[in-house]
Amino acid sequence: DSPEAVEFRKRLKAICGSARRVGLDVGFASVANEGYANSPEAIRADVRGMRGAAFPTDICTAKPEGRRYVLDNFTRLFAWAADLEPKWVMIWPYDSGGCGCGQCQPWGHGGYLRCAEPLANLARRKFPGARVMLSTWFFDGEEWAGLARAFATRPDWVDYLLAEPAFLPGTPNSPPAHPSPAGLPLVGFPEITMV
């Protein structure tokens, strides 16, 4: 509710509204355990479990009050955005995101899935017909294997997996060399700013 956030939301709604008027779809990329700058320190994530950008305001969702905090924030955001009728919601694990506590690790198939599923279900309730993309940005081999085990049967809360290309030799976070977990469609990440 800070004046800066109110102005940012007005600008964001204007941009998204303009996109809709010219026939483009609107969607949201959301860090699964994102928090605000004034998030309570008692529920903050352990930054040692983050890859890429490490924001100390992200939340540990192993803590029940952390899960409530994240879902309450997204409930308000999604209610605000409902009239934009987003067609997709992408849930993001790292850069920023993640938590290094023992209950959240390994993040990619531990804490991340614990907070991504309720967030996906919330998005489906607030945005009827929207598709959910679960990002695997910065996943390592252990996380891909854990995701395959967690998705031994296709989950009803994920429509697509987003996978980054293996564009650098020795990249530890390449998509799997085996079929996609649960046969979910893979969407490539068209990142050009890091090459």
C-alpha cells in the first residue's frame, strides 16, 4: 500500500490494458516465495539456498506463517489483476527465489513445489482458463530427477514446464536428456540477455 507500490500498480495496469487492447495476452511471472521489502524477518528465507539474485526479503514457506504470508500477498495481487484476465501464470524458482533451510532443500523438488502448487491453484481460481507454467530456471540434475519423481503421475496443477536452453558448455541447469517429467510439454525460455 505504499505510494510507490500504488503508482507502480497503476502503471502496470495501464501497460497490461494497452497490451490487451491491441490483442496481446497478459500473463504474470511470479517468484514462488516472493516477499515485500517489509516482510517479517522471522519468516524470511535462508539466502544460502538461492541461485542467481538473492533477495533477503523472500520467504521460507516451510513455516506455516510464511506460506500464509505468500498466499495472502498473491491473493491480493490476483484480485487486483482479475480484470486483466491473464492467460497464463509462470511460477519461478530462482533468480530470485529459493530457501536454504533444511525443510526447503532441495528447493527444486522440495520447498518450491510446496509453495508452487497452492499458488497455481490460487491462480486457477482467480483467473479461470489461465494456464500454469512451472519454471525450472537454474535447476540442477538432482532437482530434475526429484521433479521427475514428484511428477511420476501428471499433476493437475501444471500445464507446462519452462526449461532454459543449454547454451553454455557445462551448464549445470540444462533441461533433462530424458523425457519431460509426467510428459508435460516443455516451453523453451527465449533468454538472449545472458548469452
